[in-house]
Amino acid sequence: MLEAPKIAAFKASLRGQFIEPHDASYEDVRALYNGMIDKRPLMIARCTNASDVMKSVNFGRENNLLVAIRGGGHNGPGLGSCDGGLVIDLSLMKGVRVDPELRTARVGPGCTQGDVDDATHAFGLAVPAGIISTTGIAGLTLSGGHGYLSRKYGLTIDNLLEADVVLADGSFVTANKEKNSDLFWALRGGGGNFGIVTSFLFQLHPVSTVFAGPIVWDQRHARTIMQRYRDFLPSAPEELGVFVGLKTILSSAPFPEELWGKRMCLLMCCYNGSEEKGGETLAPLLDGLPTPWFNWVGQMPYPSVQSMFDGLYPKGMQWYWRGDFVKTLSDSAIDVHLEQAAEAPSELSLMHLYPIDGAVHRVGKDETAWNCRDATWSMVIAGIDPNPQKAGPITRWTKGYWDAVHPFNLGGAYPNFMMDDEGDERLKATYGDNYKRLAALKAQYDPTNFFRVNQNIKP
Ligand SMILES: Cc1cc2nc3c(=O)[nH]c(=O)nc-3n(C[C@H](O)[C@H](O)[C@H](O)COP(=O)(O)OP(=O)(O)OC[C@H]3O[C@@H](n4cnc5c(N)ncnc54)[C@H](O)[C@@H]3O)c2cc1C
């Protein structure tokens, strides 16, 4: 039991907000993106600066509290919160400062991806990250970060130049290639295991308007589409980010009513360049394929494609995820995908294969903690539904689909596509030869495993 005066003193020391279960805003502030996860922390420290974060880390450690770190709150298994402990919530730390000459951005850990895209787009620049604007940049970055720009510019961590970090002992350090370079190595893929990042410095790239959007076919053509996509990708210009998906047309606008509820195969495209060049690039991918139900690819500002899915996936729905890294997509694997996808238990449930080739492959396996540089795709299967009563069916479908397709895939998965029930062996397979070094650095920077509400690397 914590004594009330101790709590009061901690609360008074913060510049940010301190929220307990009896506060009116508690329910709102504790809510996570994944409505399937319902965690009730003892207290939430909503920090506004690194000093608040240091005080919170010290308070948590001195009082033996379980501590969770929260950025955007988007994590699948809800690792941005905990039951009965202290949540160090960074979501108020939102500043973005762009340096257009150096093409860098200094980013606060409370930013969503949309916050970053909005700030950098004004300068015709962008940092490669994920595909939904409401995702927190912090959790996404620390476990890797992949999206439309990764083929050309690499993972988000490949564009991380520096991070300010509060360590488990409450001290503050800056990590980059020269300073605390071992910590910098671990931060680039090792998740929230090593400390709390209070500021990120990213390299930016020229990205302004893009030729982007979905092309959608009847799922009965999916075998042909997936084979073509697989064969096209290795020679596709890296300016083109394109993922394949198996899903269902939602029974709502803007989709044509006659297609509502039908199974589809999707190519989601984003060409960083003009409509003319984008069209030329897509031509060999589409040549001779069946006529799609619709092709909504067009010229748009980059933040528009980044937020295209936001409205379809609002906060609070039920999500259950499984992922894998995939090296090759055989015809037999495609057949298994088609059998499983046809059984999707809800309109929102999906399978996506995101390319992680090109520039991602040009970084060595041991240059950052992110080991799986030789995969071709990062696969995600996600059971999704707004109705809590569908939690069972979407979970069972995701697990069954994954069990069926996993034998075709590599052993590990993108940590940001894992739930918290997959075991240490999965994490070891994910980090491969880098696991030993990560565990040694964990022992150095966090010997008591203070930061353990995460995809945990044990010291
Ligand atoms: C709809 C949706 C779409 C997605 N699309 C993509 C995608 O395209 N590409 C992609 O790469 N990923 C994608 N993801 C996965 C996403 O990267 C993870 O869910 C990620 O954990 C979200 O980060 P967050 O800050 O919102 O998470 P939170 O839930 O806030 O935090 C998750 C974990 O990150 C760590 N963490 C957060 N902030 C910090 C910090 N400042 N310092 C240290 N540790 C910290 C902590 O360990 C915490 O437990 C998607 C997720 C969703 C829900």
C-alpha cells in the first residue's frame, strides 16, 4: 500500500496531469485502442517533459510499482498500460520541429504518426513509418516501423538519428551512433525494453504528393493477383510501396452497395512521384489481370493516403493479431491463405502482406537490433470487430489461420504484430543472432527488468 502523502508529493511534483481511478477523466485516459484489452492502472502520470518522466521512473522504482510506458496506446496486446501499476503516459509530449535544411525532424514521444506527417508535409518531407495516422510514433519506431516508404527509405528505425532516453535508474542520456552507441543499437528494434524515449530525431525524405489508393478484385481472382504481385515485387521500382490484402468489402459508404459483404483481394498502392510515372510503374503489375471491381488510385497529398484507413478502424474495436515474417510466397501457401481468408468471421478482419525489401535489405542484420532483414514481407492476420461478443470468434479465426499458414513462414514476427501470449521462443526467433546482445544490454541498462510491460527481453 502506498501512503497518501507520498502519492500527493509525487502528484505535486509533476508539471503534467496525475490521474487516479476516482478522477472523472480516468476511464477516458486509460482506454486503449484495442477494445479487447481492459487494464486498470493504479495511477497515470501524464508527463509533459523529460523531468516529469524522470520523476515518474524514480517514483515507480522506489515504490516497487509495475510500470507501463504509453505513447499512442495502439499496441495490440495493450502493452502501453498495466493493471494495478503506474502508467507513464507520454501522449501530451507532442512537439515536432522540422529542420528543412538538414531534412530532420525532432519529434516528441506523444506524437501520432498523423502529427508527424502533418508537420513534415508542410515542407514536402516525410519520415517512413506505418499506414494508419492514429498509431503512436514511439511504439511503432522502437520495434521497427514499416510502411509505404520502406522499400525506398528503409524502416523507421533506419531513419532514426538520435534519441533522448530516461533509463531505469532515472538518469537521462542521449543515444546516437557516437554517444551510447550500444543503447542506440538496442533502441532500433528492441522495443521499450531499455528506457523511455523522450525525444526522437529522424531523417526526412522528399515526399509530397503521391499516386496512391486501393485496387480491388473479387477474391475468386486472388490466386492470380497474389502470384502476379509476388513475381512483380522484386523488380518493382522502390518508389512504389504496395501491399496485398485479403479482406471483405464493408457494408457502408463509400463502397458500392452491390459489393457490400463480398470477399475481396486488394492491392494497396502508394507511388512516391507523379501520376504519369506511377501509372507506368503499375502497368506491368496490372497488365492482363482480370478487371478489378474498382481502382481508386489517384494523385493525393501523402498525409491523405496515410489517413485513408483511419475512419474504417476507429479506437475501441476488438482486435486479435498474429504476425510472421515471410521470405517466399509459394503457390501452396497462397492456397492456404485463400482457404483461411474465405472463413473470416467479420467484415473488418484481414490478412495483409507488407513488403520489407529494398532499402530494408541494405542494412546489415547486426547493424540494428532488427534482425530479420532478409524477409520479403511482414504478414499480419487480424481478427477485428466492433462487437465485444465477437472476441471469441475473431481470436479463434486468427489463431487457426496463423496455425495453417505459419509452416510456410519464418520463425519470427514483427514484434508490433504480436500479442502477449506467444512466448519467449517467438521473440528469440524474431531477434535471431541479435538476441544475446540484446539480453546483455538489457542486463546493463535495466538489470532488474523494471521495464517489463513490453515484448520482454529478459536481462
Ligand atoms: C490499426 C493499426 C495499424 C498499424 N499499422 C502499422 C504499420 O503500418 N506499420 C507498423 O510498423 N506498425 C503498425 N502498427 C503496429 C504499431 O506499430 C504498434 O501497435 C505500436 O506498438 C504502436 O505504438 P504506440 O506508441 O501507439 O503504442 P503504445 O501502446 O502506446 O505502446 C506500446 C509499447 O511501446 C513502448 N513505448 C511506447 N512509447 C515509448 C517510449 N517513448 N519509450 C519507450 N518505449 C515506448 C512500450 O514498451 C509500450 O508497451 C499498427 C497498429 C494498429 C493498431
